Amino acid sequence: MTKEYDSSLDTLNHISDVRFFMQGVTGELLNRMSNHDKSKLQSPEKEYFDKYTPILKELKYGSQEYKDSLASLKPALDHHYANNSHHPEYYENGIDGMDLIDLLEMMCDWKAATARTKDGDIQRSLEINKSRFTISNQLYNVLKNTVDRYLQHKVPD
């Protein structure tokens, strides 16, 4: 009589493999978390952000005034986008060039940015950026689900 197959060892090996890959992803997330937007602390970005951040805080995201102020930040933003892959502008093909880690950092960035603008709202930002970056309906739904499940809390004071 032959012994029946026991899948436990194969399943445990699979779990171990998944943990290995998730550790790599987690390591990259920790790296991004530690280094997010550090280019804003150095020239040529810092001088511009010192000047325009207080102005942007008083404006509603997506308004014409907001867009006009961003035009004044263009030299800093060009440098920032060229050095930070969590921005669609980093890639020649925008959002389509991003990976899941870029997207997750981008969503956390967008959520944090809502605290820095007048009447900031992550849902409204997501809707504006859907059009701005030509985000497909399917990806929009994934991003919205991520916001709904993980990014609804406020940053503690």
C-alpha cells in the first residue's frame, strides 16, 4: 500500500518562498520610507520650496491659482521629478512606467500632501489625478481601494 501524498512540506516551502519575496518588497518600502523626498532638502529644490510652500498651503489643490503657483516652482519640480520615481513625471510614459512600489509611495505622498493644502481631500486628489495622469479605470479602482482600506487616517499631531 502506498502512502498518500501530504502537501504540508510543499505548502511550507511555498510560504517560505512568498516570505522571501515579500521581505524584498518590504526592504524596498523601508528604503523609500527612509529616503522619501530628501531631494527637497537640498539645492536647487530647497530654495523654491522655502518660498512657495507657504503659498501653496493657502490654495486649493487643482485650482487655477494652485496650477499658476506650480509654474513658479517649475525648476525645482523638474529636478524633483527627475530624481524621485514615485512621481509619474519621472517616467517617459508616466504612470505606465511605474511599478507597485512607486504607486504605493505615490499614494502615501498624495495622502500626506492633502494635509498641506487648503481643504485637502485624498478622494478629490485621486479624481483630479485620474484625469491629470490618464489613469485607467481599473488602476483608479485599485488606487481608490488602497485609499479606502489603508489611507483614511489622519497623521497624528
